[in-house]
Amino acid sequence: MSTFPTTVVVVDDQELVRDGIAALLSAEPDLEVVGTAADGVEAIGLVQSLHPVVVLMDIQMPDIDGIEATRRFCASGTDAKILILTTFGADDNVIAALRAGASGFLLKDSPRHALVAAVRAVAAGDAAVDAQVLRRLVHHHVHDGRPEEGVELGRLSPREAEIFRLVGRGATNDEIARQLFISETTVKTHIARTQAKLGARDRIHLVVMANHTPLAEDG
């Protein structure tokens, strides 16, 4: 296991919020806030120079907002994982951020332990999904009626397709395991294979894909 801390850049146009989050994360021994930014323009410069592992990104900001900054980060090929901060009910913004390439999203009023856990999760390559927002997102179907480009559902085994559908509905690994009477380890293996076959960046991308396909409505 690496002894190096996970580096983080915090981006928010509200100074008190920005500094508060930075202080909270810096108190964790395995996390290091290497920079803060007040808008997307400043964030882009910091990420290019500091190469953080995680960018904690607000959506609503002047000049370049969090969605456009996320889109530019992902298009540039950066390895940084983008964790979006949002407010409950901002469905359109969440959808846009996920489509731009965000690795997770979290409510701004989430408790400290949830924020820290989310940063660690995206740093490890997992998705960080606030359950309330995910269920709301799935309820609104995410899709615009067209299949996601490049999704080749025929490549999935029946079990993978079944798990893919459940992931799209917002089910956790534990919920999927209990429903299908398999272990969580087996669920994780199937999800990893499904991501590889479909070219999904992470679990969040799988959710978006699942809700862009007719498979999401099966069963």
C-alpha cells in the first residue's frame, strides 16, 4: 500500500466553503490539499501544474463552471478524478456533470465522514455516489430517448446484463448480491468485466449507459 497521501484540489467560488473543505480534508493523514481555486479557469491551471489525484468541484461558478471545467479535464486526458459537489434537486446539472466525465457526486450538506469517504473512493477508482441523488437521477431516467453511442450490449453475458440493469437502477453491490444470491466479490468481478466490455470509465458511467439503453427498462 502506498504511503503517499492522496492529493486534492478544492474548487468552489465561496471562500468560506472552499477553505472549510480544505481544512477538513487536510486533517486526514492520508489526504493532502495541494491547492484551492475559486473558479474553473483557476482550477484548470492548478490541475495542469499540480496533477492532483482528486478534484473536488463545485458546479455553479463564474466564468468556466464546474461542468465545463470537468469536460475540459476529461478531454485533456488527465488522470485526475472529478468529484462534483451539488445541491439536492439540481438534476440537470448532475446529469451534465456525469456526461462530462465526473467520477462521482456528493451533496454539499453531506456529513464530514461522507465527504472524506467519497474522496478516498474516487481516488481508488471507484464511484462516489450520494444515494439520494443517484436514486433521483435514476428515477428521472437520465436518458434523452437515444441509445448511448458505442454500447454493445451483445458483448455481455446474461448475468452481466442482469447486473448492468441493476446498477442502472442504483442498486449497491450488497443489494445486487442479495437479490441474485451471489457474493459481493462476484458482483464486483462482473461489474469490472462489464466496464471493460462496454468501455465505461467507472460505475457512474455504467449508470449513465444503463439508463441510455432499452436494457434499463427490461425486467
